[in-house]
Amino acid sequence: MPGYTAAPPAEDVEYHLAHRFLGQDNPLDRGILEGLVGRPRRYGELKPLLQGKRDHNLTMALDRLRRDGLVDQRIDASTKPPTKSYELTNLGVHVVLRMHEMLPARVSAETLLRGQAAAT
């Protein structure tokens, strides 16, 4: 049927999002998701992902990922000044897992090891 565009079934949301991130020309969103594997990160810890781009790009990417329900922002008001950190939501974790199902096993293992090493 030409012109027929059905919405994907709800159970395939992670697959479609993972496919979208893997197919993007701009790897920043994917880099943020992978950078949050293992533990929450502060904005400054995510800045190296910019690779020479403006800070505004990271802010916009984080806002986009929060809007899509993949990343959550936590504010720790017990510190002066309050600190913000970003972490994957359950949907974000599932999307990263789906992305890694689509990638070679070696790349997945390297990302996991980086996340674990950063947590120690």
C-alpha cells in the first residue's frame, strides 16, 4: 500500500530508537547514551564528547534525550552549589542494549569495560 505509515508496535520502541541512533550522522546523542553506561555523569564529564564543538550542542543533545525519555537529570541540592548529573532511564538502558545487539560483540564489550572502569 503506497503511503501507508503505521506506527511501530509499542514493544519495538527500543529497536526503532536504537536503529535511529546508529544511523545518525551526528554521533553526539549516541555518544552521550554510551557515556552514561555504568553510572551517572555530570555535564563536565560529558564535555569531551563534543570534540571541539560548542557547549550549546551538548546542552541541546541532553535536552533532546531528556525529552525522548532516554536520559534523566538529577539535582543534588545537599551540595553548595547544587550539582546536576545525568543518567539513563530504563528506556535509555534498553535502547543502549538494543544498539549493542546490533553492533559487533567486541565494541559492546569495550563500552561495558569503559563504563565499569570509570565507576571505580
